Amino acid sequence: MVFRKLPGVSASGMGLRLSQKFVFLLFLSGLVTLCFGALFFLPDSVRLKRIFLSKTESQPVTVGSENDVREHLKKGAKDPEHLRGITSAKGETSTKLKALSRKPSVTNEAKTDKKDAGGEALEDMMLSRSKTESASKGEKVTSSSNQGANTDTSFDYNKFKKCLLKPPLGIEHGKPSDPQTLQRREKVKEMMKFAWDNYKSFAWGKNELRPLTRNGHIGNMFGGLRGASIVDSLDTLYIMGLMDEYNDAKEWVETSLDLNSNGEASLFEVNIRYVGGLLSAYYLTGEEMFKRKVMVLGEKLLPAFNTPTGIPRGVINLGSWGWASAGSSILAEFGTLHLEFVHLSELSNNGIYTEKVMNIRKLLNKIEKPHGLYPNFLSPVSGNWVQHHVSIGGLGDSFYEYLIKSYLMSDKTDEEAKKMYYSALEAIEANLVQKSPGGLTYMAEWRGGILDHKMGHLACFSGGMVVIGADDGAPEKRQHYLDLAAEITHTCHESYSRSATKLGPEAFRFDGGAEATATRLSDRYYILRPEVIESYMYMWRLTHDPKYREWGWEASRRKLARESFILAVPFPQTLTLFVPLRYLYLLFSDDDLLPLEDWVFNTEAHPLPVVRKRCLQGEGGTHDKTTSE
């Protein structure tokens, strides 16, 4: 057999010319370099990073999935009360897990976009890494997205105190003059001490306590951060005058709160609990340590916004790599950052935090909203809605709450937030607010035009939301909003009183002849949620109708008595317990304890002060009054 020599091809080696070999080797080396680089720049290669990183950088990473969470729940653990439903990369929510709604999307797949909304390059992530490392050494940090910005952190705490209209803790720490109300407040304080002492005895430094097994639980939603119950309760202990307990908590935060964890964390949960808790602790006490901690943590959250649209991912790696996972973003999560991020900008004198949350608003104002409603899932890549499911309960709730509270926290200067809130409320009333045959007002859910006649316990915050905005809408609608808030709160109270245990179900329905009752097995559970008591507190503050204190006392006896820990198991109790205790203590205190003229509460009930820009900048002078000690 004769082999015919092809023209222009050498017979030596692989049949390639020397120049062709060089081009082939150049291509091969480029391909190897690209693959090797991907190990460091693609977030879903985190396990492979461990091979190359030193032991000091390579820490265990918690990777969540729907199966992980099912197993987590099966073992008797529960993510705290703002659990939101596990979301897949396609934006599909597990129906089974949606019952516990309020947990961010957690997927095994993650992609980091090369540029964010401002056109920033992928190198920003590496800059973020070096900044985070500098922050851990106590060095001054500057956002990579805002190089050269004024980051002077000399926030004048004394001037801030003078800009408050009233002392934060009131004249006598909000002590009520009525003996019965005082006795009830002392009972709530006793409940807090009982919960705290058990947490300290059995779970100190862990995120929460499992009441039956009496051991600590870390969970997977905080990315390796610990002590969530400690940070979450700082302001409660201080407000209640439990100073020994507060000092123990402060010492732990100062010496043991490690912000250099390396794992997947919920942006939403870290923000409302850790950032919110540290901010409120600083504003109430003036302790500089809290400010230093929260500024380092805030810096670590910024890479979540590195998406084509600027809509943050739901899950962020808090380690030095700072990437965020793929998947749909949830309305209540990316819409529940504004209050805390504005205060991060105030304390750091760096506008990057405010800029990030304002970019979210810009996109939401730009895109089409079906019937004026905001669906629950949005793609952070395309900026389009993923599903047309609308809920004022889980997955949507605190987005609306933060609109009206942003307006109030801005000293009523944020007109954009005000406009967005009242437009949304108008659409909600037109499409979701329903009246049952028995006369109960409720918020239905909307699924692409089809109403689901159920209301979740999470939606019961809306009575309080509507009442705090009653005075700032159109004057002719003030009474309408007061009536609507009262009707919704009454319906939520009925969901408690119509249940066998007198504890509110996770969801209650208005179909098949049922009203305000849990008709499905999947709805018949109770996990110490605070929303009903939250609305009682706001309704009392703004109407002083004594029934709200009575309803609150009725709930406290059943909801928060020691035996209710058994009713709530197998779910961990501390994180879900501290929030209703904060609201109950305020309900049974005088209005001058954290007065609403000066303070707004984030969705975790952490008090954040109204930002009076002119006063803080010295343009409007200071208020001539006595401030708190």
C-alpha cells in the first residue's frame, strides 16, 4: 500500500509544520491557562479552590440545596421566622418548602458576572478580597465600586443624639403608670430572661437553641457566622434594662464575633439580623465597637450586587472571594436592604451603600408591573420577572414594609419611596384585598390573575404597615387606611382565636366555607412568628385602643409561655422568640420608649433612627431638648 503525501504537510512528527506546531501549542497553553483561571474566578468551583488555597484561606464552605434543607427540617431544625422558600436557579419554588417561606434561593450552581450595572470589571472582586483582608486587620476600607469616595468614618454620635426629638428610652424607660400594664411588661421581661439564660447555658455562641435536645444549632443560612441570637438580642437586653446580660452579649461580640467566615450566607438574613442588630446596638449605646464591626460586615455584602442589573443575588459568600450564587432573586430579600444600607452610608460617609439600593428602585420603576403589582421573583441577570406570583406574605412582604419605612426614616423627604408605596398599596387594594362572607378582610395571593384565597401568618404584618402610613397618604384617605389596618389586624386575631390552641396557624383560608382557619395539614403548624403581635403594637401606638393590649396579653400567655416551647418544637426557639418579645415589651410600655417620631423598626424589629440630614449637617440647628443619658 502506498501512502500518498498530502501537499504542504510534513511527514515528520504529527504531520505538522513547525509553525503549525507552534500555533497548536500556543492554543493548548491558552486553553489550560483559561481552565486553571476558571478555578479561581467561577464561584461554583469553590471546592477546587481548596486544593490551591492555603489553609488559612481555605475554610469549610456550606453549600445549601433543597435536599439539604429538607434534611435540615427532617432532623427537627428550623430556619428562623423569616424563612422564605428555597428557590431553584430557574426561579421555581418548592411547594413543600414554601410553607416555611422566607429563606433565600440556595443552589449548587453559581456564576459570577463579569460586570455589574455600572460596568465594573471582574477584577473588582479581587479588590474586594484585598479590602476585606485589610478590614480584618483594622485597616480603613474603601469600596472598589467607589474608589476615591469620601470614606471618613467620623460619625458624630453626640450630634446624632441632639437631632432626636425625644430621649430614646423615654423619661423612665417607658415605664407605664397603669399597674396591670406594668405587671404584664415585667412578665415579658421575665420571659426574655428565661429564654436568654437557657440560650446561654446550652447554646452560647451558637446561632440558636434547640429546646428539646438542649443543644446549640448553627444552621446554614449565615455562612459560618455565629452568635446570631446574641447579636439579635443586644437591643432587647439594653431596652429592657437587663444590663448584666447585655454586657455579656457585648463582650462576646467584641471578642468572639468572627466576621471572616467563608461560607454561603443569606444576604437578607445577615442584613436584617447582624447588620440591623449591630446598627441598633450602636445607635442606642454609642459603643464604637459595634460601628466598627458593622462597617466590616457591610463591606462584605457589596459583591452580591455584582450582577448585570445591580439586583443582588440572594446568597453571598462572606469569605475573601465574595461571590454570590446564581438563581432568581426574591422581592422581599432584595427589597429589604434599604433601611440598613442607608445607615451604613451614614456611618461611613460613603454613598456606595445608598447607591446600591437606589439602583434597585430605578430598575423596579422602569420595568412593567402586571396590574401595578410586584411579582415575587426577578432575574438579576435579565431584570425580568420570572413568575407572576404576588404575595403580601412570604416572598413579598417586607419589600412593601421597607417602602413606607424608607419614607418615614428619611424624615419624610424620600418622595420616591412614598410614591412607590402608595401606588403599590392602591394595586394591592384593587387586586388582593378581599372581604369574606362573614365580613373578615384579608389579603389573598395572586397567581397570574387567579386569586388564591388564603392569607399567611407572615402577611399579618400588613395591619401595622398600613396604620403607620395612614397619616401620610392623601388626607381624604386617612380614615380609610385606619379602618383597613384595623380590619386586617382583626382578621389575624381571629386566626388565633379560632384555632384549638389559640396560637395562629402558618396560613389560614377563606374557601370551602372556612374563614380564618387552617384547613390543610400543611398549614397547621406554629413557629413563634411575630407578625400578629407586631400589628398589635403599631395599632396600640397609633390608636390607643385598649383591645390591642388585651389581645397582646392573650397571645403572650399562650404564644410565649414556657410550655409553648414544646408546641413550637422541633424548631429552634431563640431567634424566633426574641422578635415577638421586643414587640410585646413595646406594647406594654409608654409611647416614649423608642418613640415613632424618632425611630423605625426594621423587619427584625431592630430600631433604626430617623435620618435628619439638615440637623446632622448643621444646617437646621439642633433640637432644644433633653437627650437620653
